[in-house]
Amino acid sequence: MTVISQVILKADDELRYPSSGELKNIKDFLQTGVQRTRIASTLAENEKKIVQEATKQLWQKPS
């Protein structure tokens, strides 16, 4: 669940509007969207390499 959904659901459950701090968290989350999208794309592009390296390290015998 995203930061936005959590804030809205919590405020809704408590029958109130989001606080100024919660709104700031939403604003901060939205401002980092491009960066998070770039990270997700990089991870997706390197998925096979990441899994292969993790598998190799997982099956290494301890020294």
C-alpha cells in the first residue's frame, strides 16, 4: 500500500481530515516519484543479473 493510501485510509478510519504532517508526507512522496520510477526501471532491466548473482552467492560454500 502506498503512502498516500495509508494516510487517506487512516484519516478516514478516524473520521478526520489528514493532518498537515500527513499532507507533507504525501507531498514528499509525490516529489520523489521520478526517482522511484527510475530505480524500479533499473532493477527491472537488471533483474536476471541480480538473480544470477544472488543465486551464485547463496550457493557458495563458506570459507
